[in-house]
Amino acid sequence: MTHTVAPGDTLFGISRKYGITPEQIISWNSLPASGALSIGQQLKVTAASAAAGTTYTVKPGDTLFGVASQFKISPQALQTANKLTSPSLSVGMKLIIPSASGSVVSNPTTVTPVTPPPATVNVSGGVSGARSIIRVNATNFSFPHPTTGAMVNTPNFRPVNAGIAYGGGNSPANLDLGSYMKAGLSNAQAMMLKEVSKHEGCFDAINTWDKAIFSFGFIQLAGGVTGSRLPAFLLNVKTKEPNLFNELFRKFGVDVNGNSISVIDDNGNNQTDNNAYLALQRSKQLCGIWVRAGYNQRVAELQIESAAQYYLVPALTKIRINLTVGGTIVPSVPLTDIIRSVAGQASLIDITVNQWINTTGTYFKYAIERVAKAQGLNTLDKIKNIDERTVLQEVVNLATFYAANPSTTEAAFQRPDACQRVVKRVGSMLTSGLSLAK
């Protein structure tokens, strides 16, 4: 089966449409690591499959998750059957495909991830009894790990005003790229988001004092502000992993229906919407419920899925700039027609996470125009082949200048603190080891 790329199509969107991974599309069609597509391009969206119980030879671009998906088995089963000590594969490796049912898989499909069973909580005494497993002192949480049951003593949280700031203890660095790819990301996109995560919190991070009433996760999912995304995340956990949701949230008095979150507060009263977020903000023991949930790998993977949906996809598909080329303005140029490297696109995502796509587009518009003028790149085709290291350095130069000399006219350059974050984030991409090749 083939798919013809239409305007607005993305690798992420096509993979979801056919129930496959972006990595599979890249492998089957010999696409560049960035996953760049062109309108009218014909893509293979299925691959020849073989009977379970046979062997499979690893090809360039294959991943453990992608191969497992082709044969409708779990990555864990594939790893166990081949006695692999890590999920890494090498080209030419012969993999034994374990048989689940003895049938031939006619088409590849995305496998439902296998979720380790959660540690069971004794609910004697109702919600308050369940919550008793969360112990809180002045600056610290402790609780049984949600999967292993072993006691976890978290790093300190910081009281701020009436709330707390807590960067978390379960780092995104703990997950391999395969876990990022379960969100539908290509290998390159997984590398991008994992690098961006170094500038964010941990999977168990909590913020109850800033603009939002209550925020959770490594890229903060906010509740209690316009466009709150926390209910959608919680509903995704409830829909995809109902047993896990019950064990991590509902037993403790936290629930969600549609876009409305509900919480049983410390007085036993059911609160909804903003009152629910206020109940979370006021109770450190309730905050501990979320911190504990952030130590579950599947919850972490679903956070990555949300981050991909809310930040990675907009950063790579929605930014268009009016670019001055040789003295003429070329309107609505897709930024990813120019910025195609892994490090470059990771920078787009990074600024978008921190300051949204309008700021990202402004920085790159000015940086590209300055580099193009200095290097005599006077056509769009020449600019599309611009050196991306030079562009990223120019973004850093712009941010450094406006951090010391705030603009009075350009919104992206008006806040010194925001400009300083761009200096730090994009500057780190230049030394990250991510590829700058188009």
C-alpha cells in the first residue's frame, strides 16, 4: 500500500493514519533521518511480513520497536527471545521472531505497549487510607515505587509562596530512545525531544505556584489556565491504561471526565475544575500522588506523547516565515524547508516549548536573513542549503544582544530573561553532538 503526500502531511500524522511508526516509514522509503517529505511523494506504508517463529534480518533504520510492530509482538518479547541485553540493533543481525499464535501477520500494526503491573495500594480506609502511603515532611516526599513497591525518597521540593516548586527525581535521561519512539516519533525526532528534555523538569515534576494553579510533568502540563492541557493528558492515561489509571489516580480520589478534572480534597469534599486544581495546590500529600505516578514508565511515555502532540508537531509543521530574499519578501516559507538538521529542528522544538512558535519563527527569520545577507545567498534555493551551525550561532548572537538591549518593538526580544533562556537552550544544541547536517 502507498500513500501520496498531500499539503499539510507530516511523518507523524501519516504514521498515525496507518497505525505504524515514523521509523518504519523512514526505513521502508529510505528517507533522510529528519523525515522530510515533499508534496506528491509516494510512500510505502506497509511492508512485507513473515510468519512468526521465523527469523528477520535487521536493515538500516530498523529499531526494536519497529520490528516488533511488524510482527504484532511486544518489544519486550522480541528482546527476550533474542537474549538482547539492550534494545539496540545492528545491521545484519538475525532476530528470532517469537510466535504468539502461530498465524501469519498479514500487515504490520502498532502493538499496544506492555505495561508492568502497578504495585497494588491497600485502600482500607477509603481515599484517605490510600493516601497514607504518601509521606510528606517540610521539603520531601517518600512513597512506595508505583511498580516495584520499593520506597522512594525524592529530592527536596522548594516551598514558594502558597505552593511548591519541584523539579522531580525521575529524569527523562532514564528512558532510552525506544520509549520516546512509542509516542510515534522517528529516531531523529526521539533524539531531538530527549535533548530538549535536558532543559525541562523530570517526569514527576510539580509546580503549584507559577501562572498555572497546578502543573505536572517533564514538559509542564498545566491545569487552571486558559487552554489547560492537563485534563487531556489525564484522560489519555485513563483511556489507554484504565487499570493503571485506577491504581495511580482514582484510588487516591483523582479522576477526569472529558475536559473536567475532579479531586476529593483533604476534607473529603469533591472538587472540580479550578477548585480541583486549588485542592491539589493546597495539599502536599495530593501533590505526592502525582509525583509517585511520575515514576511509572508508562505515565512517562504518555507524557512524551503529549509533548510530541503539543510542541514537537507544531514546531516542525506550523512555523512559516516571511523571508527577505535578495531584497524581495517571499511570504509564508515553511521554516523546516530551511532548517532540516537534527540539531536545528531540536532548537525549533526547544524554543517552542519555552516560548511558543511565534517567538521561534521570529528568531530564525532574523538569523537566516542575516546569515544569507553576509554570505550572499540571494535565492530561496541557496538559502535552503544554508549552513545551519551558522544560523544557530546567529540565533544565540541575537538573543545575547537583546538580553542586554531589550527591543521596544519586537515582542520576541522584549524580555531579557526570555532571551537568556534562548542563549542557553540554542547554545547547548551547538555542543550537544546532534547532527547539523541537512
